[in-house]
Amino acid sequence: MFLPNPKLFDPASIPEETRAFNERVIERLTNGPDVWSLPTETVRQARREGKSIFPLEPFADDAETIEIETPAGPLPLRIIRPDNGKTSGTFLHIHGGGWMYGAADLQDQRLKELANATSLACVSVDYRLTPEHPYPAANEDCEAAALWLAKQASSHDLDTSFLAIGGESAGGHLSVDALLRLRDRHGLTPFHAAVLIAGIYDVGMTPSAYNFHDRLILAHPDMVNYAAGYLQNGEDYKSPEVSPLYARLNDMPPAHFTVGTRDALLDDTLFMANRWIQVQPDTELEIHPGGCHVFQYFDELAQARESRKSMAAFLNRIRSGK
């Protein structure tokens, strides 16, 4: 079991750079417009134009977008390879955004960095978004992408000798769900590693999500609205098919969990990592003092750069068998 060092939660352990960043974010979000008063498409467009709190990343010039056929229709996948063109496996990335925002092409630079650091091709899924496409649309798309990667990806010159999966926030949730769907619906456990950044593992909210009201990227009201868009047909929030925290986790791959102490989803990660390690001894938990939700997006933070290096180091370790 993971028993985190209490000093990680001491406010005195928060780097001054992180403290100042959090204060700027809270001030901007507190004084800015309420995103929930705006049309969903307006918020999506603001993110695409770099007008939201999240930094706009340049597109990778050598990225390739393909479409695979799924029961719901064509599904776009964005492929980013290492600069040297040499790969030793593939990482399936599932973006965050509360199932409502985000896209496969909005994190090109972070995926390029990961590709260069690990020699893994990165494949990002452009899954269907809520509220237009509620549960289980996104889950089915990510399942289809994972299944394609396991069975057919070699036809697109993707190395499948080592497969990893991961994402942030809702992407962490969908990553775990994809692993469970492949195991339970297809009898497959093809992934060798998972990287899970501040995932949503209990859609009904863990205590930290329920009690977090600071305007620091993600707060309790946001979780309420995201969940309402995701589950529109009376689904049970505590069902393992909805909230993977309650699922049986046998046969899951080695995993690297990471979260900041000022994240509404802190408990989601602490709870899930402690369940995961009971069945998978090769489980890592990295906690960053003061880190806000998905702080890894913000390259100005030393913590973000350090966290991304740790994720790459984990993937390299698992791939090398050490």
C-alpha cells in the first residue's frame, strides 16, 4: 500500500514558483467569465485559439492523422513519431477535458517530447465529446482505438512490440476503462504499461473532488457539470463500467500514477493507485506538492517538466524490462 510522506501535503513544501502560479490561475479564473454560462462550442474554440487558461501548443509539422473504422463510424487518430523516425513501441494517448473539451491535436508538443524521450510513436484519439455524445460514446471510441492498436496497427507501420496507454483527467478515466473493456469484452491484455495523470476514477466524486471549491483549473462545480454531460441516461455513478475505481483490477499492466496536492482529483489518484498496487506490484505513485489539476500542461513550471520526465523514465524502464 502507498502511505505518502505527510510532508508532501505541508504547505511549506510547495515551491514558490508553484504557489505563485496557482495564485495567478485562481485570480484569472475568479475574475474571468463563467465557462458554464457560455456555449460549449465557444469554450472549445477559445481553447483551440489559446484564449483559455491552457497554453496553445504548436502543431507538429510531421504529425499524421488517419481514420480507422469503428462500429460508430470513422475515428480519427493523430500519430506523432520521434524526430529520428525510429520507434520501439507505441503509446496510445487519450486526452482530457472532462469528456467535453480537448482534441487529439492540442498536445502535439508534449507528445513529441514523449516520443523523443521514449522512442515510442504516440497515437492520440479524437473520441466523441459530450454533451452531444454522452456515455458510452467516448468509451467505445477509446476501446476501438485500443483494439485496433492491438490487432491492426502494424498495417500503418506502428511498432506494437511494446504498447502503453495513458492520459490526463478524463483521459486517465478512459484509459483505464479501455484496459478493462479489452480484458472483459475481448479477452485481451495487450498493453505493457499505463501512465495516468490525475484521472477521474469515481464519476460520483471522491471526497477531495466533492470538497474542492478553489477556482484552480478544476473544482466541485466543474465536476458536477462534467458528470451531468457525460451521464445523461440515469447511469449508476458507482457502477464499475462508469467509475473504474470500483472495477476488478486483475491483469492490469504496470502503472505510473501522478497528481498534485492541490488537485480536486487527488483522492481519485490516491485511491486508485492503492487499489492498483494490490494486484500489480509494479505501480508508481508520484505526488507533487501544490500541483494543480493537470499542471503538466504548463511548461513554465519546473514541476511540470519534472513530472513529464518521470513518466518517460517509467515507460523506458518498463520497456527495457528493468
